Amino acid sequence: MGLVFFYYFSRSRFFHHFIKILSHAAFILKSHFRRIDKTTDRSYNFEVFYHVWSVFYLGYTVAQKIISSHLVNGEMKPGNRVGIHIDQTLTQDATGTMAYLEFEAMGVNRIKTELSVAYIDHNTLQTGFENADDHAFIRSAAKKFGLLYSRPGNGICHQVHLERFGVPGKTLLGSDSHTPTGGGLGMLAIGAGGMDVAVAMGGGAYTIVVPKFVNIVLNGKLRPFVSAKDVILEILRILTVKGGVGKIIEYSGEGVKTLSVPQRATITNMGAELGATTSIFPSDEITLEFLKAQNREQDWTELSADQDAAYDETIELDLSKIKPSAAKPHSPDNVETVEKIGKIKIDQVLIGSCTNSSYTDLMTVAKILKGKTVSPTVSLGIAPGSKQVLTMLAQNGALADIIASGARILESACGPCIGMGQSPNSGGISLRTFNRNFEGRSGTKDAQVYLVSPETAAYSAIKGVLSDPTELDFNPTVEMPKHFLIDDNMIEKPESEKDAALLSTVKGPNIKALPKAVSVSESLRATVALKVGDNITTDHIMPAGAKILPFRSNIPKMSEFCFSQVDPEFPKRAKELGTSIIIGGQNYGQGSSREHAALVPLYLGIKAVIAKSFARMHRDNLINSGILPLEFADPEDYDKITQGDVLSLPNCKKELLAKKPITMINETNHSSITLKPSFIERDIELLVDGGLLNHTSKVRG
Ligand code: MIC
Ligand code: SF4
């Protein structure tokens, strides 16, 4: 009787709230003891208590469990803005210089997170002093501020973080859009602009809009030579690059148990291409096995959705029906099966990137290449994702098989994925195991880039034409190693807090001051400097590649390349106008987390971007930089504006503060346009204070 009563009581709302209050108390205690930890080196694990309590929660999804255990402010209701505590951060070198300049500008002496890692993996092609200078700056910042520093050669941030640092149930904020790779381990891993990461390193909460929760139920098992990449390509085909906007995607179902952690990470990695806030898998025995093999068994906690967890949307996927697929040029959602696309002739194959460069991926590739020669008309490049992967391949002989086939071995870094070398020939067809095939990203404007699995890539490299790997007839199974090779000798520790106080950061001549954001003005009158269409990526706004990336810490120089693929005259025009506005379509700013796509427009005098809708990270970056991201109340009003028109917003500040629709007059054609009041309190505060840095300094006093 008593037990029955307790069971029903434990499922009641009252009990749920009671547990919630206890959890918050545990969270506060945990934060308190975490601070004590730093000085006394004692370890208090209140997380364990929390997870025991969370068993009683009514209907929480995996992500909801992590959000609620990290809640700093706000209520976890759909559409609400909430602040969450960030346990770990990561940066890479292309966004890191800005993040550490921003951290320095905030005047905080030491990071407040449990763990923060500064990786060097993007700007590794050193054709001048610039990238090496940036690396030296980041290293000096890591030493001074208390971060781990992953040296160039150690690997791609997401791959290394998965191997060595990711912890189920923790939060990770990274200044890179593919940070959700950590979701493969059951982390709540989110990509954001460098400024947000700087604030999180300083102990500030990260604000998210509580998204919708989507459950993708995986059933069945993948057939041989069909891989995790084909799964996420199929999801992209169904949902498109806008399909994940405002959503967290969770994976469940029997099929989950058939996927290894690296396979799960491939899927969560490309959740970024869906526009999702993040993607996450449960943490189960497979997660435990992976962490054990990485000698990190102690980092494991079990994490799964409650039986009665409520999702906003559910999609079922039968893994056994998935076929080898490819995303055709120039969008990751332009997906078709390899069979349907047919045996097109190819010029280049590249295997690697944070999506597909794990040990198991490359062992499969080695098996396919063993004893074969790459087609004479194809250039095959392979970049293993980390030093761990590369060393293991070298030790077990698989690297010899790869080299013998004629593959060109590239360093363990992003490399061609971000246009750092290996640009294809004019009009060339390139198959890549990467995650983005935006026009021009490869460094060759008219190249045709297809995104495929490692299996499809390796088999096609031998055949010289796009080929379906399920034609192969040997057993491709690669066992997950019982022990990965562990050697963290390329991860440098920071100086002690006492010694660090005497250090200063090292800034080469390429590192220039940050552009200054200002408070939103009472009214705005400006010319439209550029009008663009739907799905404009941050690669359109601020292209990357070997020629431009060295200027990531030099905004004035970078500004010369802003929108260069779309309209090379834009930077000159914007400078001449002094103050101007950009008009965009749907999903403006999709793709990367790079805040340069906001900082450079700020430098060029852009005061507002008016679009049909925005991608999450870019919208945040605009607000952080003090630029108004405004949405048309009626998307058809987009047609009432032409490049060169003069727009005026006579009461924009007053209307913004009152959360009222913003009135805009097109002075050129005398039309009146209404813009949505889509700002919440925090956005307004940031815009009024002149961006996140000014706001943070104000709050800190
Ligand atoms: C990318 O894949 O586009 C990048 C390069 O990793 C970016 C970050 C950057 O621009 O530095 C991302 O994904 O956020
Ligand atoms: Fe690096 Fe490419 Fe991954 Fe971006 S997507 S982090 S450039 S490997």
C-alpha cells in the first residue's frame, strides 16, 4: 500500500517541483564547492546526487535533463530565454584570437569553467607570419588565463575533444558551429560566437531560447558499407538546412545501440547543417565502452530520456533501409542516393574533417584501399582527425596500406574543409567526407563538391567515378579498440595562477584592435548597401580559405573580402555610404559560428540587417556586435525594397524598448513596412548597451 502510494506520489507534479527545488539547491551547492575545489583540490561530486534525483523527474528528454540541471535563470518553457551554466568551453584558432581578445577586454584574470581548451587546427597553413603569430597569441592567452592548449598537429578540435575531454551530462560551449559533435557522448554541446564563449569562460551564463525537442527514433541496423554519414544525409534530405532551426534533436530507439560513439558524433556533428541548436544521443553502455577505451571510465554517467518524455515532433528512421547517399552541390540538404546520381567522373576525393576522421572511419578506408591504386585521374587526400588516430594507423600498418594506394597524407587539421589547400581544378568534381559544400568554400568558385561517407569516398577514389560501396563484397567491420593510444603530450597545461599573473599575452603585428560597437540610436536612416536572397551562409558574408583566414585577427584587412563571392564591390560601397543596411531572405547567416560575419559588417558601418528570418548563431553574433537583426512582419515586404533604396526607422529605439512593431519607411518608393518585435529583454539590453562586451563591462561595473 505504502509503496503504491509512494509510486503515485513520486509521479505527481508536487513531487516533481519538490525534486526540482532540491536539484537547484544541489546545483548551487555544487557551484559553491566547485569554487572551493579550485583552491583545495577536493572533488565534490554533486552531479551523482543530481542524477539520482533526476530519475524521479516527470517526462524529461536527455537535453531537458541537462538544461534543467544547469539552469541559472529563466524557466524551461518552450520559447523562453534561459541562462545555462557552462562547464566546458572550446575554441579553435580561426575564432580563438577574437575570443581571447574579447576575454582580455572583459578584464577577467582567470577562466571560471571546469575546463577550457584552446585548439589550433584551422589556420595551420603558414604562408606568412600571420597564422603563426595568432597561434603564439592563443598559446600565451591559454597560459595566462588557465586553459589547456592543444598544439598544432594534435588534431581537429571536435575529434580531440570527443576523445579526451567530452563528458556525458555536461555542457560545452564552443566557438565553432560543429561543437555539437560532443552530443555523440551525451553532452549538451552548443556552438556560439567567440564573445559568448568569452563570457562563458568568465563564468557568465549562456543564454538560449528553449527550443523544440525532436525525437528521431532509429530502428534496425545499417547494412555493410552504409554509414552514419548516410544517416545524417538522409535526415538532411527530409528536414533541409532550415529543418532544425529552433530545435534540439535527440536520438533514441533500438538502432542507437548499433552505433558507436564516433558514428553518433558524425550524426550530431552535421546537426549543425540542419540549423539545430544542438543534437544529442543518450549516454549508455556504448558510451561507457568508448570512455573506458580512452582511459576515462570515471567520466561516464548514464543518461537517457524518461519513458514519458514529451517531444514536439517524432521522426522514425529504419537504418536498414538507408542507402549510400551524397549531398550534391551546393548545399548539404541537396541529397540523392549515390545510385540515382550515377557514375559521374570525379577529379578529387578528400577524406577527413571533424565529421569523418575517426579511427574507425579511417580503418574502414584503409580496408577499402588495401592492395588497390587510386584511379590515375583522381587526387585522393586523407587527413586523419587527430594525433591519436594517425599514430594508431601508423602503428597497426593501416597507414602503410593507405600510402601504398597513392593517397596524399595531410596533417591532422581542418585543411581543405575550410579551403586551406587542396582546392580542386576549374570546374572539378570533388567528393568529400566533410559537412559543408557551399559554393566557393573549397577555394575554387566553379568546383562541384559532393558530400559523401568515407566508404563511398574511398571506393570512388579507386574507381575514378562516383561509386556505391555496397557493391563491395568483403566484411568491412572494424572493431572498436579496447584501448586507444593515449598520449596527451601535445596538450600544454596553463601556468599556475600565481605565475600567470606576471605573464602578458603576445600580439604580433597582424593582431588589430576589436571594432567598437555602439548603442542603438533613437532613429535610423540609411541606404541599402546590399540585397541578397535566401539561405545566405556566413561563408557568403565572410568567406574563409587560405588567402583570407590569416586575417581573422585583423578586421580592417578582412573587411576587404566581405561578401566578395556575392558582390566584390560591397566593401567599397559600404565604406562610402558610412552607415548602411543589408536586406536578406530566409535563414540569413546559416552555417558557421564565425562572429567575423558580424564584426566585419560592424566595421563597415552596417547598422541593421533586415531579413525574412535569421540563423540562431548569426542573429546572436549580430546582437553581440550591436547590429540590429530585424525581421519582416510580412515576408512579402522583402519585395518592396531594392538595393540603393533609402530606409528610415524614425522611432526604432523607442519601439524596440516598448517591444512594439518597428515602423520603417522606404523613402525611395514611399512604401511603409512593419518589422516584427522579435526581441526579448536580454537582446534589448545588449542592443541598448552597445553589444555584449559593453554590456558585460557595464554589469561587472
Ligand atoms: C566552418 O566549418 O565553417 C568553421 C570554419 O569551422 C566555422 C568556424 C570559423 O569560421 O572559424 C564554424 O563552423 O563555426
Ligand atoms: Fe574544421 Fe571543417 Fe570541422 Fe569546421 S567543419 S571545424 S573547418 S573540419
